[in-house]
Amino acid sequence: MKKDIVDKILDQWSGERPDLDTTSLGVVIRMMTLYRSFLRQATRALEPLELELWEYDVLSALRRQGKPYMLPATRLARETDLSSGAMTNRIDRLETRGLVRRRPDPKDRRGVNVSLTAKGRKLIDKGIQHRLDSARESLQALSAAQQRQLAQLLRIAVLTAPDED
């Protein structure tokens, strides 16, 4: 099998420190490399829609909820792994573009619900197709069975990774 840049790094470590088992480092470096590549691909995939990845993430979180495509702002922040301050800024920007709407939470006078507008729903429905096409292209070297196997292995890694929060 052809060697990649990570093999070179690991070979160098093995030469300098043959006592080290670098197997896990090889996995992590490759995952980090893929993350950066996938991030660039996702960004490019959304460019024709004039949609930034952070916008996609927020709109996607709302769209996945089903009708009425709405979440409390605090839950939306959790769904997208953002602070409430960062989420407020993002909601402001999406609201300016006419993609989301704020509404008072009838159950909590201090709370705000965020919902997709028709324009936001139309855009995210196009966005998910662009993301799926990009993801499919990114993994075209793997068979469907290999993709399922990789997904299972990564799920285990995600579920057992140390929580940094």
C-alpha cells in the first residue's frame, strides 16, 4: 500500500524513538488531516448557495427538528456547541438575512425561540444536498461496506473520547 505523509512522520519517530508505539498517533493525525480536508470541502460545497458553514450548522439544527422548525435559543446553542453569546450573534446575522425569526418563548418570559423562515428552510434543503454530495465525493475511495465499518469505528472513538467540557 502506498505510504502517506503520516507514515513518514511515524517512521521518523520510530527511527528516533524505537521504544514508542506510534499507532494511536497515526490514527489521530490522519483524523485531524481529514478533518481539515473535510472542512475545506464542506465550505466549498456551500459556496454556490452563498451559505457559510456556521450558517448551515444553525439552519440544519432547526430543520432537523421537524415542524415547526423551532428551538429555544439556549438549546440551539447546545445543538451547535456554541456559547449563548456566540449564538445571539449568529441569530442576529441569520435574522438580518431573513433566514430565521425570533419569537418570545410563551413558557419562559426571558426565553426566545428561533424558527426557520420559508427562505431559511428552502436554503437549508438545498444545503443538505450539497453537503451530502460533497461527503459522498470525499469518501468515494471507500466502498459502502467500508464506509459503514469506518462509521462504526469512529462512533466508538467518539463515544469513548475524553470530554473536554
